Amino acid sequence: MELSTTNLKVGETITLQRHEKVLKKSGNIIFKEFISSRYVCIRESVNGQLGILVKVLGKIPATYLNIIDGKPYVKDDSEHLFYDTNYYSFPFPKAGQVEEALSIIRNNPELIKQFESISMHVNTEATFWVRETTRNLLLKRQLYYLDAKTTQTCTATENDVHYRLSIVYYYDSTLVW
């Protein structure tokens, strides 16, 4: 996947073209992950280090989350075709990726202002959904969230509401997600 701009600066807002990848196909229902829309550059790609783009998706309750192919999934978008139905979800980042992004944002007040200016409110001391899941005693998958204050990953309950982030890495003109 290619990025149209390679020299992004910290705090710059970029609109990504829509990119998709299939997560699971079940009969005529296809579950896909996608990235699109506005992201904020929180780290430049310099000296071989991956740059980081972040999109704040707001808070979402656990009742909206499903587990598809072992990963958390929210039906952010859908497409109903003649024979197939496609569901799309922004991918959930891993706990370590969320910690890294929050640390960068927390230490740069200008980034917080930039997120606010484009109506993406983020509280760097809140809780965030993460990609990790585990099986409980009944072998049912359970969701996890990251508590940014303690940097602990915790098992979610059905009443939980946490922030969602979409994190995309880039190097030169290549997107990694």
C-alpha cells in the first residue's frame, strides 16, 4: 500500500485512501479490516524508524464488539451486494502499540491540540480497546482493554466503554497496518 506523501511532519493531518484486507469469509458474508479517512502524524519516519499515524475513533461500548477470527471487530461500515455482504472494521492495535502512541501524544501538547482541532478528542489517561483476546474457562474469547494510567491490560466486561484508536505505520511511501 502506498502513501501519497512521504515527508509527513509531526502534527500534520493526512487523509488516507481506503485500503482493505479480508479477515474472514463465511459463506456469503465477508469480514474485512480497513483504513481510511483522516489520521494525524505523531512520529515522522526518519533514520529507518517507522512513522506513526493515529486516528481516534471515540468511545465504544463492549456490546458493539464481536470477535471474528480471534480478533475484536466492530461493524464500522457495511456493503450489501447482490450475492455477498461485506462488513468492515478499523483494525484494533496491540496494547504495546497503544502505549507507544499515547506516550508520544502525552509528551507533546501540540499533538493534543491538533487532535482537538480536528474533532478527535483523546484522553491519554483513559482506557483503550486492544487487539489481544484470551479464552476463559468456557473456551469463549474475552476482550481486553489497556488502562493508560497503569499500563495494565485488563479483561473487559459487557458494560465497559473504552476509546478506540486506529494506528498505521509508514516508511517511505509504504503503509503498514
